[in-house]
Amino acid sequence: MQAVELFAGVRVRDVKAARGWYERLLGEEPAFFPNAQEAVWALGEHRWFYLLEDAERAGGALVTIMVESLDAAVDAVAQRGIEPTEREDYDNGARKAIYHDGDGNEVGLGEIPAV
């Protein structure tokens, strides 16, 4: 399989209420709104992250966004008022900062060490 696009979604109870938290986490407003129940961010070329309002199935998502510098990303998010709820360090040198939204979704920021 050769993936050409990534469009990853997270279900939330109320997209309007969740939007502010995700704007602070991601550092920008959504790129577009396909409809009243969705908000979409462009994380890079061919990489999209979106919220979907679905109260019955909200929570439980597990997403990790890989970044070039974890320290810089965590510092930037902290300046916008959100601190990680957990941190993980792996034997291979990879690291991850984990955030939880108000619905219980987990969004991690990860970094793989340069080889």
C-alpha cells in the first residue's frame, strides 16, 4: 500500500466547544469547515487532522503527530496554555508528550531521534 494522503479524525461531543482547545494545541485555526459538524486543520502537505462532532462516540481516540523538535513543540503549546498530561521516553531515544482533550481523546506529540 502506498498512502498518498492522511486524513485523521477525532470524535468530540461538541465541535464548537472543542475547537478552542485544538486551536491552542495545534497553534492555528482550522483550515476549513466542510460542514457545521467538522473542523479541519492542515498539518502539512497531504496531512489533515479533523474534529467530527459525534456525541455518542466521542472520546477514546489515540493520535500521535510527529514533530521535528518535541521540546520546541511542547514549549509552544505551553505558551498557549496547555500542558502535557503525560510524557513517555522510549529505549530507542524517541519521546512523546501526551495531551488529553475534554472528551478523553489522547493526542500525542512525538519525536524520533535523528539517526
